[in-house]
Amino acid sequence: MSVKIAPSLLSADFSDLKSQIQMVDNAGADWHHLDVMDGRFVPNITFGPLIVKTVRRLTEKPLDVHLMIVEPEKYIASFRQAGADWITIHSETVDNLPAISEMIKKTGAKAGVSLNPETPLDSIIPFLFCFDLVLVMSVHPGFGGQSFIPESLNKVSTLDRIRKSRDLDFLISIDGGISEANAAVVHQTGADILVAGSAIYAASDPEEALKKLRRAALAARAEA
């Protein structure tokens, strides 16, 4: 089972965004993870479609735009037009998950759903067939640099078991506190995509940090 590494743009140096994107691309990043925060669903505010459009011009790698915002349906088209390949909404922000998934897919993007650490997995299980990706938050959203919440692994393992038993093909992504130290257990548990911010961008050698993260995850799979 392969693993994808998705550096989180939130931890990049925005004063030199072009070189930051090129750096992680050269190091082998598979995706770019872009956290959009509105100051309502989470306390902080980050960026909108304009930055997504800028990143789109700087890389050919897939862009996973993570909408930590209320009323995401109002902005799906704009983020798709800006260059999002995957659009991930939070289950806590919508009442009709099948409808929001269909709305995303009609734009041509892949549909993802995320849930906060305190949100029970049962709330999305009936709708897993609607989505291409499930993003498990392993920190409380809104701030970078938090410590990994170990209980998040229970959600990952349950999701992996469900997709196998139901013959579903959604990807499992995990975001928050991911590092070389926990990449092995996270990937072994069933996560396909490791979203890492400060572990890559804040490292003294970001390129080597990304490579070590991948090696740690893949080595654990090889030993399993």
C-alpha cells in the first residue's frame, strides 16, 4: 500500500511561496494541502481562492483544498475555478452530506469530508459511499503546530475496516501533528495520505524531512 505525503501550505513561508512550493515538489510531495479558514468555523482566518489560484500556477501536483468554513456550498465553485482538484468540507458545517458531495463532483473536483476530533465517526458512516476522501483531524482545527491526538487512530482503523468490508474506495487522509515519529503507526493503521505542516516546512532541512517522513511510513508497511 503506497502512501502520499501532502505538505500543508499553512506552515510555509508566504514571503517566498514560489520557492517553498518548488522545494517540496522537488522533495517528492504528492499533493499540496491548503487549509482555508474563515474565522467562524475556526478562530483563525487564512486565505481564499486567490492563493489557491497562485499555488495552482506554481505546481502541477494535486491541490487538496480543505474548507474549514461555514456555508461551504457558497464557495465550492470558486475554489474549483481557482484550481482545486479535491475539495474537502467539514461534516459539522452541512446538513446534507450527499448533496454537498454531489455539488463538489459536478464541478469536476473530487469530494472529501472531514471531521473534528470530538465529532463521532458514526455521523458520517452512512454517507461514506458519497465521498472520494475522508480526512481525519488528529488535532483541533484552526492552529498549526499542535500535538497529535492518539485517539484519532481509532477512527482511521474503523474507516479502513469499513471500506474493505463494503468494497469502497475512498482515500483516508489524516491531518495534525504528523511527523516522522508517528508516520509508521498512522500509515499502518490505514491512512493513505499524511498531511504534514510544521514537520516539513519548519524543519532545518525540509526536503530531507519530507523524505524521512515517507521512508518511515513505507518501512513500517514493508515490515507489517
